[in-house]
Amino acid sequence: MQNFKINILKSPEELGEHIANKVFEMLNQKRNNFVLGVPWGSSPIPFFNSFAKLVKKRNTDLSKMHLIMMDEYVEGRNSYSYVPKNGPYCGHYKIENDFLVKLPAKQAQKINVHFPDPINPENFDKFTKILGGVDLFLVATGAEDGHVAMCGPATPLDSRTKILQLPEAMREYNFKRYIQAFKGDKNNMPRYAVSVGLKTILDSRKLLFIAHGNEKARIIEIFYKAKRFDKNYPITFLWKAREKTELCIDKAAAKNIVDLVKGE
């Protein structure tokens, strides 16, 4: 069985540099749109930091770069809208403060950022095709349940962009991380999100999985030992696309699979 291409880096900083150079190379090879799928949260921050440094150093034009964001929290009942974009726990806030503010102002204004639309989420997959399809999707996962974007356990492989009710385990984890933003009350934590599906990501030309830190070691071990898609851990969907997927993991996150990788 064909395995993944795996890069185990010494540190999050080295991981970020590796991914930034890869993305930069792909960007420069494209004449038209360069479409990059991006998660938000802690996983892509080393990449954001390194990529911003490259842009400043090489004065790169980012007008052809399109960021396809994985997901965002929404609120409502029969119809949905984004949660306030100034909330420190939401995707709009995170991409602005973890990435865009680190770019030169003129470059940040040129980059195209697209979030799934909570009013017509089904149009998001069509929109990415109009752009020319996703060239590279950066994939991250939750440390506890292996969720991808907001897709929790039991998400089917053929899932597309839609409104999702958040799994309680995911809500609990994020509530603890941003407890001050929710004023200590879990009822203030969003219950719904608009999220890409697993098939949305699988349709990309290339996939690159990012993980760093001891917190991710357990789920990386579960993922790597699975050798197939296990609906209980959505991140195992990458086994369905291993021929076009690269794993970029730092030593801390990879500590439970190092011997397995060496033995293959």
C-alpha cells in the first residue's frame, strides 16, 4: 500500500519555513489564480509567520492568491449569519490577526480571502471550481477527536460545505481555550458553524497536513496507525488521498510514530 510522503521537522519554526517555501514556489509557478485552502487556529501560525517573512523579503505580489478558509462560527436558527467578526475565537478575527497584519499593508489588501457563505453554503464548492480548483489545501486536526474543519466524528467522506451543529466535545475544547471571550458561560459559545466537507478538501490537487506540539501526538498516532478511513476520527480521511498528500509534523507531534515511519 502506498504511504504518505512524510517530513518530520525539528520545530514548529522549521515546519513553518518548510511549508512557506513550498507554498511560495507553487504561487510563483501559477500565471493565474493560486488557490490555497487554509485552516485557522494554532496549527497554521508557524506557516503564516514564515510566509509573511518571505513576502517582505521578496516583495511578492499576492493579487493572484486566493485563500479558501475552512470554516466559521455562525448564529441563528432558521437562517444563519457569521458571529461578530471581532470575536477572538472566530475565523475572521484569527486570519486577520494571525496572518494578514503580518504582511505589508499593500500586500494584505491584495490577497483574496473567502469564507464559506452561511446563506448559501452549497455554492462554496462551486465557487472554488470557478476559481480553478484548490491547488493546495493545508489540513489541520483537533487533538481530541481528530476533527477536520468543523467536521466531527461520523462525518461521511462525501460531505460538502454546509451548516453543521458542533459536536459537544469540540465546543467544550474551544470554550476552555476562549473562556474569557465567552464570559465564563458556555451558553455564549456558538452551537453552529458553516464548514467545508471532507469531499471539498479531497477535491484539491494537493494536500498538506500540518501538526506540531505534544498535544497532537496522540491523534497523530491514531491517524497513522489507522491505515484507512475511520469515521470515528475524521482526519483519517487523508488515507483516501495519500498519493497526493504530504505530512509535515514536528518532532513533538510525531514522537509516537517515529519508529513506525522508520520501519516502513
